[in-house]
Amino acid sequence: MRLEISNVSKTYQSKKGDVLAVDEISLSIESGQFAAVRGPSGCGKSTLLLMTGGLLAPDSGNIHIEGQDPYELSANARARFRAENIGFVFQQFHLIPYLNILDNVTAPAIALDGKDVQERARELIAKFGLEHRMHHVPAELSSGERQRTALARALLNEPKLLLADEPTGNLDRENAEAVLDHLKEFAASGGAVMLVTHDQLAVEAADVVHTIDTGKLVTA
């Protein structure tokens, strides 16, 4: 797997004028790499992650995942490409509140063909130590359990690339370290991780670190 981000830029319009959120950023991530993109809040990290994940088209520049630019695909084909190649983990978990843990983890199953979804979901739930919570809804879980559920969901489709937006932001140190260990394990198994954060603990867990300041890549 290779992620190649080439000279991408994104500008938002606001009542106070245009805001250049991402300014001609280029970077690449290979299979087996755990890369952190660090910087303060509002520096453009999340915008870069959304563009990388095929969720927000850049104004200029290109993004290639396994040689494919997702923005060259139709909306339906791009959604399929995301489902087959990318897993997402967010600070706010984005779990469906009225579904139990098993159903939350299997939510991406619509994109799977011919796989035993329930069996894989149960294996992931067990891997993340959530067997005893399988039939609980998110409101009944701790923050650490919610994030582990979100991580299990992200891994259901066996993605090549994991994109994580401040995944430790709502966690105490013990739970943050557990999530980071799982991300490192995913990279060690041949996947690629791009994590955006301002958490020093998360930065220290990565083997590649990029720094963004006011939309620009200042170190690589």
C-alpha cells in the first residue's frame, strides 16, 4: 500500500473571507508505516485527513491510494473504494447510539461480499476485550470501550489504510496507550496508519512524524 499526497490545497469560504486550511501539502506513507501528522487545533490536520479519506475534495493537487485517485471516481465508486481500502477512527467515536456493540461493528458490512461478517466482528470484539459488552449500547460504555469499538469497526473490512483523527483525545493515558498499541500492531502487520493529533503521546508512538502549522507542512 502506498499513499501519495501531492501538493493538495483546500480553502474554505467564511463571512470574514477565504481561509486557506491546507496549503500545497505533499507527503507519502507506505505499508508498515505509522505516521503522525501533528499540529495545534485549527492548523489543517483534520481537513488533510478528510481529503485523504475521499470525504472532501481538494481544490488542487492529487491524492493517490494504491495508485488510484479517489476523486476521479463517481460518488458511488468512491464510496466503494473507501469501504474496501480505508478505515476511519475519530475522536468522537461516531457510534450509532441505538445499536449495540456488535451491530455497530458490523455497520460497514454492506460493503463486504462473501465474508462471514458476524464471525469477523466477534473476533475483533474479542480482540479488543469487549466480549462482555457485545450487546450493550454506546451510552453504557466507557470512553476507552467506545474507542475500541470504533477501532474494531474500522478494521472490519480489512482496510489497507487507517485514518485516525485525534483518536486519543477523549481517553485517559491507559486507554490511549491501548489504542495506540493497536494502531502500531496494524502497521506492523503491513497496514498503513495516518494519525492527526496534537497529543504528544500519540506523536511518540509513531515512527514517522510530519508537522503542520497554519496549513503548511513545516517538517517531514
